[in-house]
Amino acid sequence: MGLTEVEFRLLKLSLMALGTAGLATWFACATPASAQQDSAAPDNGNFDVKQLFATTCGWCHSDGGRAAGKGPQLMNTTRDDDFIRDRIKNGKQGAMPAFDSTFSDGQIDQIIKYIRELKPREG
């Protein structure tokens, strides 16, 4: 069973954050180049935002975006949707990678919706 384009790119970004050891593991398990695509996943593709935050965004935005970590807390952000969209697409030099070629506009809209709906965990 192969990885979707989004899963592949998220895995790659996550492993890059792990450094050389993570990259070695990634290369050992990588999907064949013939199965990889260079375009973003379609808007209607399988996209689990909660899983995205757990595997990629959570490196910096702790507790699924509910708490600050290396990056800011996203729950209850006062930033507007245009700012968030721009930050996801273009990143912030030295702080956050750009995801413009990773996510479609529809997927970025789903990410923004997830951020807007964040609530404190119960219990």
C-alpha cells in the first residue's frame, strides 16, 4: 500500500526534523520515485487535519495546536484567516517551513477551520 502525496510529504518533513538518522530511515523506506508526484493533493483528496497536527504541526504547535511549543499556540488565535493562510503557504524564515507546494487551497482552508474549532481538552 503506497502513501498519498500528502502523507509522503508530511513523512518527509517529519523525518527531516529528526536529522540524519531520520533521513537514513526515510531513504530506507521511501516510496519508489515512480510513485511520487510533484503536485499538491487534490482538494477532494483524503486529508485528516487532526492527524496532520499530530504528525507534522505538533513538532512546534503542541497538543494539536492547543499549546505553545517552538511555535505559538493556535487555539484562540487573534490572527485572521488571511494571515494564517499566508503563513501556511509561505512559512516564516527560520521558524516555519512553507507548505504552498504541499497543500491545496482547499486543504489549507481545512487546516484553518481546524484551528478555529480548537477547544481545550476535557479532563
